[in-house]
Amino acid sequence: MEGAEVTAKIGETLWATTYVDSLGLYGYAEEFQVPVDDPETPEIEGGTPGQTVNLFIEGIPAGSFTLVAGGAGEPPGQPVDLEVTDDAGPTGTIEINDGDACTDNPDVTLALTCDDGLWGCGCDQMRFSNDNIDWTDSWKPVAATFGPWTLSAGDEVKTVYVQFRDAAGNDSVGDISDDIKLDTTDPDGTISINGGAATTNNRDVTLDLTWDDFDGCGVVSMRFSNDDIDWSDPWKPVTATFGPWTLTEDDGVKTVYVEFLDAVNNNSNSDYTISD
């Protein structure tokens, strides 16, 4: 609230302006005064006793009072203590795993922001839910990050909700949430050598490939091996065909293996055999 502009108006006329200091006081004093009209100083017009003075904080109504004249020996004006009531809930945001679209780990980290407005009492607590119905048993102190938070079971898009509470006990209104897809399932696929041929007389072959990530986060890479031990490096972007791939030396039945990798590093292995 420090630095908030406090103004006093009679009707549409602005009579005084001050600001809130770091101690929550107005005009660096405990009293905020509106001048009363003084016949001895006609060049300085003020209000007339009995008029209503309306108070505003940053343009928002914050109360009113009836203007009275000062007592004997006092400067013209009426000291007024301005009290602002915080009856609005805070707002905020939540972000899962820095905004990632997918994860293979149900334990995630939540990034949070909370704002209680210029004259609110301040964000104080927060709680979480996976379904907007069942919430954490206890409120937690507001923090910029929270985790690990465990998503509900099952591979699908997950939503995490947060609710904030300020120091006056007001709760945030409306859904504050973020989504992420949980994908813990390995992809699958197929490999075929030379269009499915049973034999070849050339060690350099062409590989035909298909893959399926079962509504997961998507297959992105593949690699190959002639023995399921030593693999091609680096991983290559998935394509429907790859080649030439060189089989091992010597005649005989040859097996080529493929491994697919999805966007969250789930992988799967398939193989195909061919003889010369």
C-alpha cells in the first residue's frame, strides 16, 4: 500500500492529495486534513462545515465524513483517520513444471504468483487440488514455488488448481489452474527391412518404420542397432524410412533393432530379421 495516492473531494472538486508512507500513514503524518473555508483568507477556498468530504485511494471510494470547523487555537480543518477495509479476495497464477506441456513424472513443481491488490492486507496462504473439489487438508504459507505435488493417477491431461487466501481471510474467486499431460507409457512401433523382403545380397538396406505413442506426448526420435547392445549415436528424428543401414558382415540371418523415444523420454524396442 506504500505510495498509494489518497485524495479528498467535495462534490467533484479535489481539495487535498497525500500519499501513504512505509508505515501506512497518510502524508507522513497520522492525520489527513481538508481545509475549511476561512473568511480571513478568501484567496484560499476550502470546504464549508456540514459538507460531505469523500475519500479515495487510487481513485477507489474509501469512505467519507462531514466537515466541521477546527476548535479554538487549532488550524482550520478536521483530523480524519482513514480506515480501509479489505473485503476482496486475492488473485494469482499457477504454472506446472515451468510451463511444460508434458511430463513422465507424476511429481511436479508448481510456480505461483499471488496479488492482493494495492490496499489489500497481503497474500497469506494457499492450498491445492487435482479436481477442484478435494483440497489439501491444511493451508500452506504463500510461496513462489511448491513441490513436489503429485498428480492423479493415469496417463492424460491433468489440471492442478490453487486457491489463495489473504491476511483478512478473503479467498480467491474463480478457478486458478494449469494443465499438463502425464505420459508414463512407452511408445511402440515396427521396423521392416527392404519392404519386408526375406533375403538380400546387399549389406546396405532400407528400413521402413511406424510408431505409436498411444495419445502420449509424441514420438520424436529413433536409433538403430545390429545386436541390441551397440546403438547408433546420436538419436535421429523419426522418419517413415531410413537408410542406408549397413548390416553386419558374413552371411546369415540378420536382425536390425529400432528404439523409439517420445518427448518425455519413454522408449520402446522393436526388431526385424532378414537372411541373405
